[in-house]
Amino acid sequence: MQVFELLRHGTTGNDWALDGLNIYASVADAVHAEECNDSVHVFYPEKLADKAARFLNGFRGTNLYAVKANPHPVILKSLWNAGVRDFDVASLREVELVANTLPGANLYFMHPVKSRQAIRYAYAMGVRAFSFDSLDELIKIEEETSYATDLKLFLRLGVSVKGAAYELTGKFGAPLDLAPLMLQRARLSAQRLGVCFHVGSQCMRPEAFADAIGQAAAAAKAAGVTLDVIDVGGGFPVAYPGMEPPALEEYFRVIHAALDANGFADTATLCEPGRALVAEAGAVAARIELRKGEELYLNDGTYGALFDAGVPEWPFPLDLIASDDRAMSQEVIGYRAYGPTCDSCDKMAGPFPLPADVREGDWVVFEHLGAYGISMQARFNGFYSETMVAVTGK
Ligand SMILES: Cc1ncc(COP(=O)(O)O)c(C=O)c1O
């Protein structure tokens, strides 16, 4: 959206945020009315507003939304309406997307490996916060910003913690023994110096954040530098079948206590929630195109919004919407499923517990897929969905 359009519509209000989405009272109403050939992305605006309020009221620092979790403009605008002003972006496209959709947003380029062009363009577009996990990346940032003196530099630490259902260690993060040297070096060019880390996605133990904060404090102490800011990253969980994490507020309590205990009581603090902000605010409704015994062929799959259902075999709460008004069987079967592409990787082991009499034309609703659903969609074989609806009153 262009700036003039934004000004014309204003930057608040449901009309602006929902941007012409059809609005329904239930997912069943939506899939029946849309008569869509593709799967349907469902957005629950009230759930997003509630979750954003819990972060904004409960976490004592600044909340950066991790755009990768769901970059749809409707989500970005709805978060803006809820009061989120800060965004963690991972690529130049995400920089452009957020800058164009929300011209007043503060952007943090928190991918520890960026191209030179991305650093240069992002800086020219006003981005000042960058992360790095090696001296070579730090030097790239310095060179491509012409040794700017207004940089906020975050060393991504390779913290050693346990408790995440989806580990993010291994690929990124400075080794803890090298971190002090990197902090000393970055102090020379940073206007504001910080550390960041990621305890892993869907972190089931609040104490993992406390452990990571302790490791960050130890690195800063060994370096003899004062940190201006500490970014505790993403990883906040939501409830999925078989995964019942402690309440979000318990995570905030543990994090705040660990910050105080490690000498960060007056240090600016950030977090970067993705999943926990948006997962419950979305669902994906996929239609059964064919049933073969206990195998269902769906119109969405691992090359689409159901990547997480198929590849890491993530368990989602399910609903079944019948294509007609028949009473569904009480007997439940654990189904396997296939996505629509011709690739044999496009399969989902499940088992997906659904009524014994599901049939072609019924819709399987994967709830809590507001995160890492639409953002994972490829266009392989021409199967992808651009249909998003809002379901209100939930
Ligand atoms: C740098 C960074 N920040 C935040 C997030 C969001 O994590 P989550 O969705 O687990 O909250 C990720 C996810 O990969 C990430 O890489």
C-alpha cells in the first residue's frame, strides 16, 4: 500500500486492517460461502488482538513481531492496530513489505547472515538495527553502512539451553567462548550494543530463557562491556495437542526475574515473538478431494500451508466441517494424508483423528496455523491459496 493510500484510510480501524476480507461468523460459513477451489486461510482478529495485548501489557520491554511467522498484510496491519510498532525482519523483502505496509514501523534486521545488498538497501531505508554472529558479518555491516555511527548492533549468541520443541541451535549463534571478543569489537562501532538469542521455537520451559540470560550476562562480563540492550528472542509457546506449556505470563515473570538477577534491571529489553503472537489467530481449512480407506487426499500439503503438519509432523488441533448437514459418526479414525502435488514428499503421517465417515468434499480445519502456515506456501504444481477470510466472534 502506498503512503498516500495509508493516509487516506488512516492507520487504525478494522476496515483498514481487514482490507476487504470477507467476514464470517464461523469457519463452516466461510468455506461453504467461498466455494473456493484452494484451501482457505482463516484469520481470527479478536484472538490476535487478545494475544497482542497480553504481550504488550505483560512483557516489560519492546515487543518485536517476527514477521516470518506470518507476513500477510492483514496480520501486519492488525498487529499495528493492536499497538505493535516494532518488527523483526529477516530479508530485504520483509524490510520492504513492512516499510511499505506500515511506514511508521521500527525495523530490526535480525537475520545473522545478510547479503551486502540487503544491508545497504535496508540502511538506506532507515533500518539501524542489525544482528551478526561472526566478525565477518560485523565487518560487512560496517562496510555496507559506510561505517555509520548510528548502528544498533546485536550479537546473536549460540546459547546452550534445553526445552524447545523445535530446536534452532546449530545454524546460527556465536560460540559462547568467542562472544566476549566479538562484543569488544562491536562496541567500537555500535552506537547501541546488544545481545540476542533464540532459545528454540515452542520453548516449553520458561527457565530456558533464564539460562540464556545468564549466559548473555556471563559473555558481557567476560568482555568487560556494558550492554545497552538485551533481546530475549522468540520461542514463546502455544498449546497444541500433547503440548501444554505454562502460561505466557509465567514466561514473563521468569524472564523479568532473570534480567533483574543478572544486572539487567535497567537495560532496555526486547523480545521477538512469532508463533505465540499469531498461531492461535489463524487456521487452514483444507478440503478432502479423495478418500482411499484411511488415507485422505487434501487440497493443501507440505508444499503449501501444511508444511509443519507434514515435515516436522507438528500436531495441530483439528476440526471437521461436513460438506452437507449430515450428523458425523462418533467413531474416530487416525488418518494419514497427502497434499495435492505429484511429489511423494507431499505426505503427512498424522495420524489425524477424524470421524470414521469423513468423505470427499468435507473440510479438515487445522487450527493454530496462524504461524508458519501461509508463510511456508510455495507454488509447486500451481497449488496454493490466496483466499483469506476473517472469522469474528471467536
Ligand atoms: C531471529 C528470530 N526471531 C524470532 C523468531 C520467532 O520465533 P518463534 O516463532 O518461535 O517465536 C525466529 C524464528 O525462527 C527467529 O529466527
